[in-house]
Amino acid sequence: MKKYLLITTLFASSLAFSYESELSIDYWTPIPDGYLKKDGTKIGLKSMLKLSTAKDFGGKLLFKEKESSNLPNIVFMYTPISFEGQGTADNPFSYGDITVNSGEDFEALVEYTSYDLGFLWDIGHLREKTEDRLDFRAGFSIRYIERSLKIKTGTAQTTENHKDLKPMLDLEAEVEVLPVHQELRAEIILEAQIYTNGNEYLFDIIDSIRMNYKNLFAEFGYREEKYKMADGMKKVSASGIFWSLGIHF
């Protein structure tokens, strides 16, 4: 136990010496789109399952390398999405063992939660050369995904659960849009995570504007995620506005 605590302490001390840290809480309101497909049946997320806009909190922890180091930025990100739908079926549809008849009430729930661990390097040491006015980073991340589908009627219910692990290419760019100021700065940020494998793909794109004031920051932007899968959840997307509040330490 003492050995474990010593290793943990040394690791934390190394991070504190080599990195600046950021912690943020994110609020995303994604609108669902796309369809599910099983046994030849295509089911629209909005048109048939009547899924509504999600409103979910996530979080991000960033260890940002200090200038003049060759270490990568380390990113931990947690993104939950929960789409709920309920109503009366306009047309009959079947999914797996369940059939929802026309005029029958039903409830639907699609949950998609992702956990990211990423490593990104400053390309060309732009951050240092431009005194924080411009930065471009590239690297990779590992995304662990838990997703589930539940459809329920008064007499029957079906549930499917899937887990995935995807390697992602990560690209990020930051451009300062206001002159450097001791306490207040504004930046435009573009982020992209990409995975492709044959007909399967995953794209996660974020563009935002960020205000930094002393040790606090606020971010406002738009996030879009598109996922085409090889199994039951065939092609889904979530896109919408997000807000983020965070602190440097």
C-alpha cells in the first residue's frame, strides 16, 4: 500500500511540474438524427421513435504541457447522451422481438456514453513561437463507448447493449481573436476526432469561442457527432449547442 501511494505521489508531482491543468463542466443539448436498422427494418430516431433533444452534463480534464517541453497534452473527457422518446406509433414497426402496432403507445430510450483518453502534441511549437496566439495540435485518443437501446410498450420490452473501443485521430487548433491581455483573452477553437474502418466511421467535430479571465474560462459553441456502425444501431448523429465552464490550476 505504501509503495502504491509513493508511486501515485511521484506521478502526480511529475504532472504538476510538467503540466498546467484545466477542469471543465460541459452542458450539451444535442438533437438526434439518423436511423436504426435490424433484420431489414429501418427505424427513424425522430420520425418513428420520436426521440427528443437531450440535455446532459459532461466533463473534461486537461493536462496542458508547459512551454519548451516535448510532452503531449493529456485529455480525459466524459460525454453522456440520453435520448428519450414516447408517443403513439403512426405506423407499425418491429425491432428484434418487439412489434409496436399502429396507434399503440410506446416509450424509447437511446443512451450513448463515451470516455476519451487522448494524447496531443504541439506541432512546430507554435504555442511557444507565437506567445499563445496560435496553436495546432495533433495526436490520438482511445474512445470507450457504451450504448444501449430500449423500446417498451404496455405488453412487451426489448433492450440491447453494446460496448466499443475505437482508436481516434485527434486534431485541434486555437487562434486568439483579441489582443493579448493580462487578464482577459478570447480564442476560437476547432477540434476534430476521426475514426474510419471500411463502411464504419465516427466523426466528432467541435467549434467554439472561449473567453479566459484570470483562472476562469467559459466556452460556447457547436458540437456534432456522427456514427455509422456495423451492428444494430446503423447510422446516428447528435448535434447541437454546448456551454462549458472551467478553471485553470
